[in-house]
Amino acid sequence: MNNTRLIAARCCLQIIDKGRSLDRVLSELTQSDDKTQLSPADRSFVKELVFGVCRWHGHLEHLSTQLLSKPLRTKDRDIHYLLLVGLYQLQHISTADHAAVAETVNGAKKAKKVWAVKLLNACLRRFQRDDADKTLDVNSQDLHQLTHPQWLVKRLKADWPDHWPAVLQANDERPAMCLRVNTTRVSRADYLQRLNAFEIDAIADPMSEAGIILETAKPVTALPGFENGDCSVQDTAAQLAVQLLAPAPHQRILDACSAPGGKLAHILELTQGLAIVDAMDIESTRVESIKDTLERLQLTANVASADASDSSTWPFADGQYDKILIDAPCSGTGVIRRHPDIRHHRRVQDIEALQPLQAAIMNACWDALKPGGQLLYATCSVLNAENEQQASAFLQRHKTAAAVRLEHPCAFALEIGVQTLPGVHPMDGFYYALFEKSH
């Protein structure tokens, strides 16, 4: 019989120590022969544990150093992560304490490391005792700084001196599950009625014309019509990108960095399939994810593998575009609450490496925009170096570019673009800047 705590611990080791993608590691739970015995409920529980440990890792490590007399050996990192899994259960979820301790300890037996049984039991029992006495407490602000890399905390303090605590706190919380209704197939009002019929509590998203916010997150298999393309899972901030681009029927539109295709699908839905839409991504495997998205939603676009920063690789028909969306490769620091492994994988050097690529993509796409056309530069970053600074440098390079003033009730209006921040606005952290090309 599988031990979910040990499986979760081994997943965390792969993600945090080995640098593997959280999504990729969890996807293997349904593919690996020795784990196919996991029930849907067990897979869901493993996912909860892995997300939780990745999200709260810094604080859990802080606790473990107080509970262990010395660090465990490198070859016993699975036991170390079992301890973190146990601590996460005791501190953050409603698992009965005795079950959390017993099953975590059993994980050591399953790993054939019987010597660790007494160690884990002693550490977790001590945590229960000391936590009840509040001897392991840290204040709220320090707590959320512990869960983030210090380079990021420093950047956030510099970029958002009044808002960084709210951003850090939001990154450690569970985000709402948001949907975008495929309005080529069903109206939002009708889909809300269908959710109600399935006893799924939801409200219309006031910030998105096609958006819905679920009261409680659900697996997509529980959403009526999901497999038939009636809705997609997409945060409000991602939906806002296409709303600000404002694509229209009969326009020629380019989605330059399209995978996995959510914003492309939104463009096609808003234009009712009456626009000519090209989409590309540099990785062929990610291009397949775009095609899968369109197939599920029963939408059509010209999709290709190409380098958005080098127009000579673009296989599309000659001619210029009315609208271009650049959902630029970025640090992902605005979506850490949805992808907690970002805080473990991203390095300050990555930001410096991404900036020339972002600029090159903007330059190539600008050349493909027709006079009078508009280009929307968007990132899921909260760092000025990738956002407002990048937009300012673009305007300095291109004298035919003028910033179009954007306004939104749930975004900070900056000199050039607008910015949303998790914890401050009811959505992920995104930046948007809209440029128009002079005749």
C-alpha cells in the first residue's frame, strides 16, 4: 500500500533539491507504473502536501532546525522532507494530529529507514508540545519573509515599498479558482446556472466579462462541459490582458508567446472566430499544448513553432498585424501563489538574462505591426525591471511608438502601463503596457 506522505516527500525532494517543475513531478503520479494505485483522493492529498511544503518551505525549514539536533545526511533527504510534510500537516491542514504523526512515521518504514521512526516521532511530538506553548512562533511579517528568497524580498521592498508585505502574504495563501467561459458556446449567465445545478457555488467575476470565481476549487473533471470546451481555468489577471488588447473581428492578430494557449483562445472567443489569428511558441512541445487547448475549446488558429524574437523564423503569411499580444517570458513573480516552486527555482540572474530577450521580442513584433496597429506587452511579473523599465526602454528605442493610456479599477496606473499585485488586487500580479504605432 502506498504511503502518501512518503510520495509527497519524494516529490518535494525532486522539486526543491533537484530543481524539477512541480507540475511535471505531479503529472508523473498518474503516469508512473508504481504509483497508478493512487486513488483520486490520494493524488489530491499528495498534491495538497506538495503545494503546501513548497509554499511554506522556508518556515518549515526554520522549524526543523529547532527540532533536529543536527542536519540529516544528504542520502536521507527523503526523511528530512518527511519531517517537513509532517510539520505542514500539523500546522496548516485539518488532518487529525495522531494520523498526521502516525502516517508520516510510517513513511520512514515504507522507505526502509526504520532508524528514522523514533526521530520523526520525537520531532513531531515535540512540535505539537512547543507549538501549543507558542515557543516556535515568529511574527507575521517575518513569517512571510522566511518563505521567499531574500533577493526577491529585497526587490519587492525596493519596487513596492508600501505593498510588499501584502504581496508576500498573498503568495503564501491559496488563490481562488477562476474560470473563463467560452462565449462562443455558452453565455456566462447560462454557465453559472449549470454550475448551480451541479451544486458548485460561484459568482460572476466583476473584473472580467466572461469570468467566474468559484467559492471552492474543484477538479476540472467536476466542471460541467469542461471537456467539451465550455470553459477554461484562467485567473482574472490573465483574462484582463486580452480585454485590454481589445481584439476585433476581421483583424489580423498575432499571439507571439502563446503556450499553453489560454490567451489565444480568449482572443478567438472575443472575435467569434472571425479574425485571422497567428500564434507561436519557441518550444515544439509547448506548441502541442496550444493545439490541445484549441482542440478542447473547438477553436482554430494558425499555430507554429517559431522564435518570437527572430521574425525570419516565422512561417506565417506576409503582411502586418492590426493587434499583437506579447505575453513575454518573465520571472513569474506575479503567480507564485499558483506556482510555489517559482520561489525555489528563480534566481536574480534569471531576471537579468530575461530582459534582453523581452526587448528582442518587442523589437521583432513592432516591425510586424502595421501603422495604426496596437501591441500589448504583458508579463506575470511584479518586478519593475521586467515591466515599467522595459516599457520605458522600448519607447526610447522606437520613435514610432506611443503609449496608450490604460485604466482599470483594480490596477495601479503607472507612467506607461498598469500593474496588478496579489494581495492588493483580487487577482494575480500582471503588468500591461499598450503601444500604438504612428502612421
